[in-house]
Amino acid sequence: MSRSAFAEKHPWTQQWWKAEGENTWILVYIITIHALALVGIVLFPIPGWKVFLTALALASMGAFGTTIAYHRSLAHRAVKLNPIVEQVLVFFAVFNGSGTPSTWIANHRNHHANADTIDDVSSPRHGGFWWAHLRWLYQWEPSSMQRWSPDMIRPRYMTWDKVQIPLVITSICFGYLFFGWAGLFWTGAIRLVYVLHMQAFVNSLLHLKPGLTAGVDSSRNIWWLGPLQLTAWGENFHRNHHSYPASARFSRHWWQIDLGWYVIQGLRALRLATSVRVNQKC
Ligand SMILES: [Zn+2]
Ligand SMILES: [Zn+2]
């Protein structure tokens, strides 16, 4: 088992509110959207259909951005997307508070390379549920782009780091312009909290197997997470994914609903997705 100097410090043993250097703003973001979402739920428990469907549509588009562009295409190169489709999907992922290609892809490749070891950025094996769910996002050191994602050091991906903060602030507030205060809370903070937790389940719940022997793969498929996880379509088949990381299809059977894969097939039919790889390990 390799041990990096950072992992040696057992960062999961510190208090939950201590952020790691430049990741402090992630903790501020998490606290802010939860506080606003709480106020929004109390003041506007029923938002109305227009507001609700707008929030759901944005959450879903962002989830497609994360699962198709970030995860299957950029991190694993399981599919090559048309550059315009790719950038549109990246926009919705950033607008969903899912981070930028530079951070997401480096952290994710790091996770696969060190899965279930002490160097795994988000393993619940060492830090427990909350470490894997949210704490690693701001308490683990940023994964090195030079080491993990040198292919992301290009203007088309790095530009998103420059626009991320204004875009996320817009994402939190823009609903007021169209739907008033109920819109501000529901299409902003409430949507972002929902998306954050549904995507965080991939690192926490989908790797949570207490008492597992060291070195044994902890990844899981949980079918019932699919309907709850409307915003990370197909990601609930995480065991399939760890078995075949370079596959653009996360489902292995017809009855495993994998909307990310269906959209990739649609894009392929339109010639907007090429070099689609299926059932490949690397
Ligand atoms: Zn995993
Ligand atoms: Zn992956």
C-alpha cells in the first residue's frame, strides 16, 4: 500500500470545519447553499410547477454534463464528443456546482488509481461516510493536474476555472429574475444542495462496505439510488464502472437504467459522439 505524505497525516481525523488551503471556498459554498436552501424550504415549501420543472431541468442537464462530459468522455476517454456538445455539457456541469474539468478529472483519475487504499481521495474505508460524502472535497489536497490530468491544461478547459465563481454565484441567484423569491431558492440553492448530495453518494454510499478486508474492491451497484439520483443518471452502477472504467456504458444488463448511455447512443446516431468504447478496462 503506497502512502503519500498527505495521506500519512490522516486528514479525516481533523475537525470537519478545517479546510485545506485553497479549498476553503468549497466549504464556504457548501455552508452557503445549505443555509439558503433551509431558508427557502421554510419560506416556500411548495414552489409551483414552472419553478420546480426549471430546477429539475437544470439539475438534469448538469448531471448529463458530469456523467457524459466529465466522467465518461474527459476522465476515461470512453467517448469522444463533438467540441460544441462537450462545451455545452461542461457549462451545465459548472452551473450545477460540480466543479471544473481541471479539478474534477484530476481528482477522479486519482480516485481510480488509488481506490480503496489510504491514498484514495474519498474512501469511506478510512474516513467514514461523511469524509467520503463531503469532507474530502475541501479537506484533501487538490490532485496535481501535472500528474493526473495534463491533457486538461488547455485553454478550452482551463477557462472554466476563471469563470467558475461568477457562474456559480449566477447559478444561485438567477431564478429571482424569472420567478421571484421562490425561484431564487428553488432553482438556486435547493437545486444545488440536491445535486451535491446525489453526486456525493457516488463516493460515499457506492463505496460503503463496512468491515471489508483491505485491498478488496468496495464499489457497489445500488439500483434504488437511480430513481432518487435523477441528476446523476447511470452513475448508481458504480461497481460496473470500476470493473470496466473505460466503458461509456455503465449498465451491464437491459434492465439497468443508464440514461447517460442512452444519450451517448443518441449523440452517436447524430455523429456528435465518436470513438465510443464499451466494456473496456482501460
Ligand atoms: Zn469509485
Ligand atoms: Zn470513473
